[in-house]
Amino acid sequence: MKIEHEMTTTAFTITGYKITKNLGVVRGLTVRSRSVVGNLGAALQMLVGGNITLYSSLCERTREETFKLLLEHAAELGANAVIGIRYDTTEIAAGVTEVLAYGTAVIVIKDEPNSGSA
């Protein structure tokens, strides 16, 4: 089962849905290093100043991969949504960084408003 992007949030609820089951913490983990070529290109960009696009691109690809792994982990547990998503990074060694995405896998159903009849 694929979890759609709109069924993920940094909040602890999803508007219009009711949590029926908490499946626990899920995570995605990626460890990346910078290449020598990438470092040289970034060093040249630093001389000019501004956005260092080589590093920005590397960071974005790493976050996307980590998020995808998080969603895969949640889907393996049978979740259809993930709430409370956060990212964390740690430098493991010089030039080697761990990126962790984590959240809570849940099963949600569409929240049916009360019919209002008395």
C-alpha cells in the first residue's frame, strides 16, 4: 500500500480524518558523504558566493530518499498515514552525514461529522 503525500504531516492529526490505530514509530535513514568532485565544485561556488547549489541538491536528494524510506516502513506496517514527522541530522565523520526522518505510523478513516439530528 502506498501512502499518499497528503496523508503525511508534521502535526499530530490530519484534518478530516480520525486515527483508529497507532502502529508505532517509523523511520527512514540515509547516510551520505560528499564526493571530492562535489567538494571542488562547491568550493568554486563559495568563491562567488550565494546558494551553493551542489550541496543544496545533495541535501534535497538525501531528504527525499529518507522520506521515501519512512513511507515504505510505514506501509510495511499497514499504515495509511504518518503523523508527527520530523528530520534529524548527525555528522558521523568528516564529510559523512546521517539524515533520519521519523514519525508515527497510523491508520486513519475519514471523519464523519455528526448528522445533527436530535
